[in-house]
Amino acid sequence: MINMQQLSQMLLALFIGFCGSVLFIFLHLPLPWLLGAIFTTSIAMRFEKLPIQNPKIFSAPARIFIGLIIGSAFTPEILEFLHIYLFSILLIIPYTIIVTFAGMYYYVKVLKFDRKTAFFSSTPGGVVEMVILGEEQKADTSKITLVQSSRLLFVVLSLPFIIQYIFHLNISGNQLITKAIKDTNLIEFFYLIVIGISGAFIAKKIKISAAFLIGPMILSLIVYSSGLIHTLIPDELIKFVQVIFGTIIGFTFKGIKLKMIIKTLIGTFGHFIIVAIFSSFFIFIAYYFFDFPIVSILLAFSPGGQTEMNLIALLVGANVPYITIHHIMRLFIVMNLAPIFARKL
């Protein structure tokens, strides 16, 4: 059990992480709630006299909510489009495998990562999800965080430029409409929490890897895809979960020199080029064989986060269901197969 002093130190750490998020929002930087918290916490924990402590006690409940969020993407409306996009979606399987192993080879041979860290660094999943799985498998979470965040940063910064100047589409607006907590059905939200806790408990009992993430994800997927639950995880809670993980991740940089951080960032750009080449190849195949708009295909096969890609899709009027299904498929493959493969390493 933790005492009040330890709890107050954890809450102070979360407040510092929150301040970083606010700073990143003010500077209009991508992924502000996650990257901002990582930035300020990684700086704060270098001051040894600062009374802060890693808030890892909040990690388990936060993982449950991440699992619920992933499962909530599988709505009946999304599933209706599966047969139309089937062959394009199937391309995601070789795409994910090729991108992962090409990146893994790069990180092992060029940057000298150990194989587990290289695997989770190269896998095109979400930042938080890959850090959670990497931590479960005893990989280097600080490197995974740096690499995954950097790649997402490169993607988010380059895509608007490509869309606006190559495809001549104007990008305007900066808000993604989400469900606010005041609009949440509290009864369904309560059911979701029960489902999440039950999924985590069952998955832990049968010894599934990353149980607090995978268990809630599977049960959430079932109830959302069947239409039993419609309310979404509140936007404010999603942001708070990002601050929690950002703060926890920030503590993983303890003892890592700035020179190492810069070196990893530069090295990641090489991986970004590799990913861009393979993504271009699959974008060309999908565009040649299927009658879908090029911008929608570009966003569907871009190795960015689902939220960020959907935001750009809304701003340019792209086919959001098409893009969403592809990113769901990629994340589903990664979340379910990555732990199995990582154990083999």
C-alpha cells in the first residue's frame, strides 16, 4: 500500500506531465497530451531533489481504458463496410509484416538495438500500445518511446505537406469532434468499466500477455461490434490516460544522456524513410487495383496513429470508414500477434 506522501508525489508528477501537455497544445505540436507529458516529466525527473515519484500505480487502470478505446472502434457501422474493402484490407497483413521486419533488421544491424526492443520499435502500432507490450516483454521502453514517437511525428508533419502541395487539397480546421463527458451515457459507461475489469481479470487468470490491455480490448470489441453498447469513452478521460502514460514513460528516461536521445532521433529518420518506401509500394498497389481515392489510400497505409490519421481524413474530406478499418486491422494484428512473436525472441 502507498502512503499519502507517496500519493502526493505521484500526483505532483502527473501535474507536471499535464503542464507539458498544455505547453504542447499552446505550441500546436502533435500528440500534445502524450508527448507533452513525456517531455516535461523526462526533464523534471532529472532534478533529484524534486519530490516526485513514478505514478505506476495508475498504469493498470489506464491500460484497461486503452483496451476499451481500441475495442470501441469496432462499431456495427464500420463492420458494414468490411466486404467492400476486403481485398484492400488484406494488403494490411503483408504490409504490417514487411514494415515490421524491415524496421527490425534496421534497428538491430544499424542502431544495435536488442531484438525485442527492435521489434517493438519497428512495429507500426500506437505509441502507448507498443510501450505497454514492450514493458511486458522486458524490452527497453525508453528507446521504444523515442522511436515510435519520432516516427509518428515525422508522419504527422509530412502528410499535411504531401496532401496540400502534391494533391493540392486545402487543409483547414483543427478540431476533431469527440464525445464529451457531459454527453456520455453514464449507465453504459459503468457497464464498460465492469466489462474492462472483467476482461482484465479473465485475461490475467488464463495468463494472456498484456492481460490488462488485451482482455478489455476483446470484450469491448464484442459489445461494440454487436451494438450492445454505443457510448464512447469520454474525450477527457482519453486525454487523462495519455497524460498518465506520458508521465510514466517520462520516468523511463532517467539516466539516459541527451546525446543518446539525439542519436536515436536521427537513427529513427532512417527507419521513417524505409517505412515511407514500403508504404508507397502498397499505396500504389491499392490505387492500381481498387477504385478508391488516392488520398484515402495514402492515409489508410500511413504508419501513424488512428486518431491522427482520422483527424487529417476529416480535414481533407477523405473516406473515414475506409481509413479507420485499415488502421483497426493493423492495430488488431499487432496487438494480438506481437506478444506471441516477442516471446519467441
